[in-house]
Amino acid sequence: MVGYDIVSERFDLSNRVVIITGAGQGIGRAFAQAFAAAGAIPVIAELKADAGESVAEGIRETGAQALAVATDVGDEQSTLALAAVVQERFGRIDGLINNAGIFSTIKMRSFSEIPLAEWNQIMHVNVTGVFLMTRAVAPMMKKQRFGRIINISSAAVTMGRSGYLHYIASKSALLGMSRSLAHELGGDGVTVNSLLPGATDTEVERATVSPEQRKAMLAMRSVSRAETPEDLVGTALFLASPDSAFLTGQSLTVDGGLTHL
Ligand SMILES: NC(=O)c1ccc[n+]([C@@H]2O[C@H](COP(=O)([O-])OP(=O)(O)OC[C@H]3O[C@@H](n4cnc5c(N)ncnc54)[C@H](O)[C@@H]3O)[C@@H](O)[C@H]2O)c1
């Protein structure tokens, strides 16, 4: 006889309620679709209400469940209202993917040219938004003695790329926040990890990687090809599952082996 329990249902996400912020497009949208396909119920918490609703509708058309709730992660009342709606509708909150961020709209420029207002806005949404969302869902997760929080950082923080210091600073903050929150919530069965995607191609056009940077990154990747949102979903599903219970405060880089923490 072994001295531990063998879990019979590995990676089972059936009916797990997972809030995914900023899931109206890009990586968040792929997460919402993948979680629904895995049997979970994604809650799309998106600033752009129409985009969020359209992702939820697309998922419901496949026969799966999904709910869209217009949310501004930088507004405390909005995050509390979201948690209340999800609690009332489903009676639980199993996961939170802090994916929303100011990213694809960023204009690359030297740190000396970043307007202070833009610096403050990025720190507010990308850092304070994670703080507020985590505070909004933590009471429910603690009560259930189960919760999975995944903070979407960026592999760019390991490289120290130039052109968007505010963004790099905001995504670096998430690594420390995940580690500290892991300690604060670990005793309640809630894990907190950071997922660091490499430069990932989505349906959204953007100018956050110069052609030269992109070429150099592709050449240096161990798996030398472009990254897509589908490359990230397996790690997110694992981090949200009961099987990742003993993994917390960690930083997982999914960038095809370009950087190594
Ligand atoms: N795509 C990449 O190459 C890449 C690489 C590393 C990390 N990331 C991170 O992954 C996440 C998703 O990336 P993406 O490429 O899909 O970005 P994106 O810019 O295409 O999407 C971000 C989403 O967040 C939403 N959002 C912005 N502010 C919000 C707010 N206050 N409240 C709620 N929603 C808000 C936007 O409306 C949008 O739908 C971001 O956090 C990004 O920083 C992306």
C-alpha cells in the first residue's frame, strides 16, 4: 500500500467556475474557449462589453456554458460586483486568471518619453487591477478552501526588453505578488502562480515587438517557431486544476525555451 492517495480524475475541470479577465480577445479569449472545451465554466470579465458577450455567445453556441460580465479590473466596485454576480449565479469561484492588461495598444518608446499619465494607467490596470481582482475573489476561495489564481506576466521581464518600461515594470510586479500571495493564501487551499508567455501571435495587430526583435527571438527559441495562444492553454489548464495543489508562488515561462528562469 502506498502512503498517499492516487487521484482518480486527473486534470478534471468539469463545472469549475473560472473568471478570466480581459477575455474579449487575444490570449484571454483562447483561455475562455479552452476552459469551456475542458468542461469548465469560463466567466469572461472584459472591459469591452460587446467583445466579452460575443466570446461568451460563441462558446454557448458549442453547447458549453459561459458568462460575460462587463468589468473594469481597475475599479474596485466593478471587481466586487463581478465576484457577487458569479457567486450568486454559480455559488462558487474556483479560478481567476488575471489576464487583462494594457498591452496590444502600447506604443513602444524610450522610457524618457513615456508620459507620466500613461505610466500610471499601465501600473493601475496591470498591477492594481490584479490586486483588486484577487481581493474580490479571495473570500469565496478561502471559504471553499479551494482556489487557483494565475497571474499573466510576460517572458519579456526575464529579458529586460527596451521600449516599454512601464509594461515591463508592471509585469515584473506580478512575480513578487504571486509569491507573497502564495504565502498569504496557501493555508486556505488557494494557489497563486505566474504564467509568463513569450511573444504570442493573436488576431490583434500590434507594435509591441519590432521586426528585428521578432526575428532574433524566433532564432533563439529552443522550439524555433511562432507562439500562439494554443501554446499557453495546457499550462493554464494544469495550473487551474486540482492536480497543481502543491505548486504555488512559481513563475512558469512558456516561450518555446527562449529564456530560462
Ligand atoms: N500577446 C503577447 O505576446 C503577450 C506576451 C506576454 C504577455 N502577454 C499578456 O497576456 C495578456 C493578454 O495578452 P493579449 O495579447 O491577449 O492582449 P490584448 O491587448 O489583445 O488583450 C487585453 C484584453 O484586456 C482587456 N482589458 C484592458 N483593460 C482592462 C480593464 N481595465 N478591465 C478589463 N479588461 C481590460 C482589453 O479590452 C483586451 O480585451 C496581457 O496581460 C498581456 O500583457 C501577452
